[in-house]
Amino acid sequence: MANERDYYEVLGVQKGASEDEIKKAFKKLARKYHPDLHPDDKQAEEKFKEVNKAYEILSDPDKRQKYDQFGHAGVDPNYGGGPFQGGYSGGFGGFDFDDISDLFGGIFGGGRSSRKSNANAPRRGQDITANANISFMEACEGRKFDVKVTRMEKCPDCHGTGAADGSAPTTCPDCHGMGQVKVTQRTAFGMISSAKTCPKCGGRGTINSNPCKKCGGTSRVRVNKTITIDIPAGIDDGQMMRVGGAGDAGLNGGPSGDLNVIISVRPHPFFSRNAFDVHCEIPITYTQAVLGDEITVPTIDGNVKYTVPEGTQTGTVFRLKGKGIKKLRRSDRGDQYVRVNIEVPKNLTKKQKELLTEYAKSMDESTDVDHYQKRKSFFDNLKDFFNK
């Protein structure tokens, strides 16, 4: 844990990065190292976990603030080797993180003592993060999705007490259940009284002389779980779904954390998306563009017929109203935009070439303005340019 990389370094962003920059960096790296793309690659799996953990901290304003102030020690109570753990190289030898906080709290007011006055108060469980990789059509239509997570749950053997069956924790005789004891130490500021974590009970406020064998007295166990979520129609790539109460179980009767599911949408072969509008390109023949024709257009609901008017130019975009993606938590939908590209035929037969030559001759007998307005405009502008 002591060698854990800086979370900003993991995501490749600066410390002052915006929420949007952090989100974009996470999406890019999560796709790069996703286990589905690297089966049986342990290194990619570890990278994926590292990226998820960094995003879990930096995407939460409260956790990010603590991390910016105290580093890993501010967001992980099990983190060791930080500047305030195991001694300090300055003039406060022997102080741990609680000592420093309480010391300055005693001088300037505040501190952590009041916050930790009740070691057995209910504490909310941590949020956890998972990923759901779905197809473009599944994002359009919505679906149920099974998410595999690892989370802390209340120990089934001791029912969250931490004590073996038939016994119960007792109040710590040193701190009398407060989780802290007062100590007086000589510092550069003189003799200072401060509160520090009770060494006898480790800050729990209770002594468990007969701990539960399954959880080791911690009251919780780590389990693998499959949670079914309802992904709504219209969800987009990179959006997050929050499943309340599906995170780590709380302590001392506190509520469970949440499960945050990051949605990754796989690209479609010919559909693309802009908000709730769908875009696609369709090739048409030269004859269809000149004479007009009824063509088949694919949509996310199936094929529809559309009449291309005669004289259609390549790159023309048609709009199919209401054929886009359903808007989240609304009944209306976006539109579909169809761009047509005229395909020039290849490998013509001798007869076909002769017919095209006759066609070209017939066009030469007419004025450009009748049939090729863009062509005439181009050469008129070119002539004016050189005359100047």
C-alpha cells in the first residue's frame, strides 16, 4: 500500500484537472485496459483496477478534497507509511496522524476529537465502482445487465457484532468506550494535551475477547456478488448509474454505500450518435440521384422507405423526425439524419460506356446553367479571379 501511485498520475491528469477532464481520462484508460479486451492478462487487470480506484477517489468531491490534503492516508485508513504514520522526521517524533490533528486542534480550535467522540457511532459504507460494457443498440433500447462486484457485507456468522456466537464485545476499560485517550506530550510548543487513538482497543471503544472466526472480529466479510441493474433506454457512453445501497455494508448499523456503474457503449458498424440524434451514411447510384428513387433506410427501429428527390447532390442530408434515440426519463425521441453519397460506377461494359458518351454529348448541346449550376458558378468565379 505504501508504494501506491499518485491517483492523478494514474489517470494522467494534472492536480487541478476539472471533473470533465478526469472523466474523459478515466473513460480512455478504462477502455484501454478493460478485461474483455485483455483476457487472461493479469497486468491489464491490475491496471484496470488501479484506474477504477483512482477514479472512485477523484470523482468524489469529498474524497478528492481529503486526498489533496492528506494523500492516500486521507482516503484509506489502512494506508501505511504516510508522513504522519510511524513517526515524523521533524520535531514531533512519535506523533501519528491523530496526534498532529489534535495538537493543532488544541492550539487553534476544532480538531478531530469531537468528530471521533463516539467510536461506536454508525458509519456509512464505502461506495464501489463497476463497469457495464453494452452494445449501441442495447444503449438505445435499454436492458437488464448483471454486474459482478466485490463488496464488504455484514458477517453472516456473527450478524455484524464481530463476536463469536454466545459472546459480545465489552467496553474498553482504558477509553471507556470513547475510542480515544488523553495524552500529554512535550513538543516545540510546550506541554500539550491531546487525544489519540486508544492503543488497547484500536479506537473501536470495545474489546472483543472472543472474536468471530469468519470475519476475525471486523464484523464484515468480503464477498463476490452479481447485481442485476436496469439500464434505461437512451443511456450514453461514459454516463454513470448509481445503485443506492449496493456498495459496502456500513459499520455499527450505518447505511451501506452505493454502487456506481460506469457505462461503456461499443461503437456500431454504421450508426453514430450525437446526444439523442442518430447519424448514418447511405450510398446511392448516379441514376437514383439524377432521376430520384425510393430507397430503404435502416433505423434503430428497423428499415423504413424514403423517397430521394431527383437531382439529389452527394452529401445531402435528410432528416427522419422522431427516428432517433429515446430521451432519458422522457417519452420523446431525437431524430435520425441520413447523409447520401453518390457512388460512381466502375468496370463498365463497352455498351455502357457508349451510352454514357452519347449522354455526355447530349449534355454538351445544352447550356451549363440548365444542368450544372455549381459547375458554372465555379468556373465563373475562377475566371473573375484570374481577370483580377
